[in-house]
Amino acid sequence: MSSAPNTSVPPRERPLRIASALRGVLASGYGPGDLRRDLVAGCTVGIVALPLSMALAIATGAPPQYGLYTAIVAGTIVALLGGSAVQVSGPTAAFVVILAPITAQYGMPGLLVATIIAGLILLVMGLARLGSWIEFVPYPVTTGFTAGIAVVIATLQLRDLLGLHVESLPDHYIDRVLALWQALPSWRWVDALVGAVTLAALLLTTRLTRHVPAALVAIPLGALLALALHAANPDWNAETIQSRFGGIPKEPPALVLPWALQDPSHGPLPFNWDAVRGLALSGLAIALLGAIESLLSAVVASGISGTEHDPDAELVAQGVGNIVAPFFGGFAATGAIARTAANIRAGARSPIAAIVHAVFLLGAIVLAAPVLAYIPMASMAALLILVAWNMAEVRHFIHTLHVAPSGDRFLLLLCFGLTVVFDMTVAVTVGVVLAALMFMSRMAGQTGIQMVGEHHAIPGGPLPPHVLVYEVRGPLFFGAAQRAVSVLKRIDRELSVVVLDVRSVPVLDQTGLVSLESALAKLHATHVYTIVAGVQPQPMALMARAGWGNREWLSFYTSFDEAIGIARTLGELLPPAIKRSAPEVG
């Protein structure tokens, strides 16, 4: 039902349509039936998002209510301003590996300030029409770092799942694993039992039905089990939201100054160069992951629902959402694939469903906060372990390793390993650079210059003996131009005219232009006339800007047949320029 952007127009030339999804749906005729479906879908997603938002806040190092504030504020703003009709935004598991170290170092004020910085970057990306750039992040890179994030998230949940006594986990993955291993003797069977039962209920409910959110069954079951154990023996206490955080305030999100937010576990946010630099780099990492995650989610949503989305409007909306949410206690948010898929399966028709989901969460805070406080921490950990498993897409990961080319397999495993051992930013940076180098290597292998011999069909029959035709194929860019053009520099024969057939050259960059110009200048120095035939628009524009059209010894023809006719005539009139041995064929 959403309004489709005009894909025939280049992204930078299309007008930026803020709130394109909501406007498109309303303009197409939104009726009572659509509203009913959105109400049902919004409440369904709200049930899914309620425990998940709290669990993600806890995993980030924040009190659980801040996860709900994020889903309420950012979810509403992105729904109102975004470019995807059925996407639901809020805190996501992918952010945990980036946000947890920020919270550990700077506390809640630092987390909120980093979120604002990320929002500003996302806003600029959207206004600069960079939404389509997501296509340039290769599939093995996204698959690798997503699976790596899933492994880190699952590892982080072992502390609460088993009730391990660990004051704080180190920043690096290997150190975390060692700390958890050393803490294994401190495990508590009560927490482990509650976590195991919750995880089993999540898996069983997911397998038996897709119509009932698994968390709606498993989380209450875990809470009831914890209460039953405590009733049987007061010493059998499973840790809960109440015991760790003192419960959840019943107040809705209130206006705060992010940098001045009180965090008992940290002092005031330092405003020195080290803190500014650290938060700026963290904000950049959040923005990068947020852009990738939200646009991938929007693509998935479009594929499932059959609707279109506007990536630039979505980035702008995500930016505004992440700028505003911290002023109400919310942290980094982005499009959530799991909640978006649940929204679509529940019959969502418009962004109103995402707004209903936010209202549902607001009602849960105001009306059910005392009940939510009894949710066990082990149940939250079990929920995030299931989320991590779904993120990893293990079967798909293994399938990709079996069928992908060797270079892509290497890239997938490298990004996976770098994400686990270092972080997502390193993995994406290295992965994209290596993917670009591998692509350029493949393209360079497709680029070359070859003499058209007598066995090739030449329009009008054989050419005069002093005329040669060279076919140039593939993109002439910096990775291939020097090697390809060197063939022209090695011509060693009596010549008067050379025809360059460039019909198969779609792209020419500055390196290719300089290399080609050097070879043609060498031909000109020996009085060889050059004809360039079949130039495509991009190379022609670059050659024109370089002034190639003003050279007497060089001419251009759109038609290859016409160029051959001119070369035939000139070959009969012009004397041969040089006399050496036979030519080399590239």
C-alpha cells in the first residue's frame, strides 16, 4: 500500500519525501479495515517487543525501562517520518556489542550522547541521499559480522542464564570467555533451571505455532517457576528485575538532558578531548550499524509485504529518532527485522501499526510495571540467546560456505572472526575494503586489448595492410588500465591508421584516461592516425572534458562500421608511419 519511489530517476535527483510511507498509505485510501489490522498487528508486536526491549537494555548495561523508552519514542518517530510502511524500530540485539562498552565506560549519559551523535550522522546520510549505498556492503560481509555479533551476544548472556557471579565482563571476547570460565563454579542452579525452562518453552512454542509470540508463553512461565521455587524454599531465589534494578518505574518517558542524566554507577560525564573523541567514534559505529540494519530490515520488509520503501527517508527518520529519543531516556534504535517480520505476519498495513506497538508499550509501563519486575534475569538471557541464534542463521551460514566462491568464503569467515575478536567496525571496514580489492581484481581480469585479426569479420572486407583494429573490452580503471593499454605501446609494424573499438568499455576513470592518452601520444609521435569507435556516454564525457576532441590526429565515431570505412579510406591515402617487426596481440 505504500507509495513507490520513482526508481527510474537517480536517487540524488529524486526529491526527498519525509514520511513517504505514511503519506503514501493515507493517500492510497486507508479505511476502517486497515485500521483494525494495524491495531491487531501493533498489539502483537508490542507483546514481542515488551520483554525484548527490556532484555536488550539490560544487555546494554542500562536499566530495563530505558529499553522501553527507546521503543516508544524512537519507534513512534520513525513510524511517522520513515520510508517503510511496515517496519518497526527500536533497540536491537546487533547494537549490544557496541553499546555495552560505552555504558561500561561512560555510563548512561555517555550512551545517550553517543546515540545523539549517531542520529546526527544518520540524518546527514539521509539528506545526502546515501540510502542506496547499502547495496555496496557485500553479502558475505553482512552475513559474517551478523553471525559474529550473535556469538558475542550469546556469550554475554551466559552470566545471567547460569547465575554466575561476575562483577563486570572485560571488553575483549577472549577475556570474557576466560572470565566466564573462571566463574563457572559460582553458578546457581535456580537461575540455570529457570533459564533452561524458559529457553525450552521459547523453542517449543516457536516450533508448535507461529501465531502466538513465544515470549508470551515462555517469559510468564519462567516468572511463575521462579515464584514457585521461592515459595517452596525462601533460599531458592532466582535473580529478577526487582532484585537487580529495584523494579520498573510506572512513569512514562519524561524529558531529560542526556548529558546530565543521573547514573549512580558512574560520575558526571567528562567533557574532555578523550571523552569527545571516544563518544564520536562510538556514534559513528552506531550510525554505520544502524544504517545497515535499518535498510536491510526495510529490504526484507519490502520483500515479504510486496511494498516499496524509500531508503533516504528511512535514514532521515532513523536519524531524527535517535536524536530525539535520548532526551526521553532512549538509546540507539534501528529497524528490527524480527519485530518487522512479526508485524507483517500479524497483518500490518501501515506505519500506524508501529505507532500502536509504541502505545502498547507505554500502557505496559503505566499499568503493568509492578508485574514486569518479577521477570527473572535468566528468562531475559534465554530470550536473547534465542534472538542470537536466529541472528546467526547457522544453516544459511553453512550453506554459504558450501556454495560461495573461495574469495567470498574467506571474506565471510574473516568478518565473522574479526567481529568476535575485535568489533563490528573493524570487520565491516576490513571486509568492504577486501571485497572492493577482490572485485577490482576480477574486473581487471575481464579488461584487455586485442588485435582484430584476419579471422574476424571486418565490415567491407579486409583492410589495407597499414590499418589495424584493436578491440578494447571491459572497464578501463586504475586496476587494469596500465596492463591493458601497454599492448598499444608495443605495436611494432608499418602503420598509418589504428582503430580502437571501445564499444565494450562501459567505464573509464582518470587512470585509464591517462594510460590511454599516453599510448595514443606514442602512436601520434610516429605519425599514426587514431580513430576511436563506439564510445559509450561516460567515457565520452571524460574524454571531452580532457580536450580530446580538439586533436587533429584523433577522431571519434559512434558507428563502428563508419569508423572502419574512414580507416579504409585513410589507409589507402596515408603512408605507413613506422616499419618494424610483427605486432603483439594482448
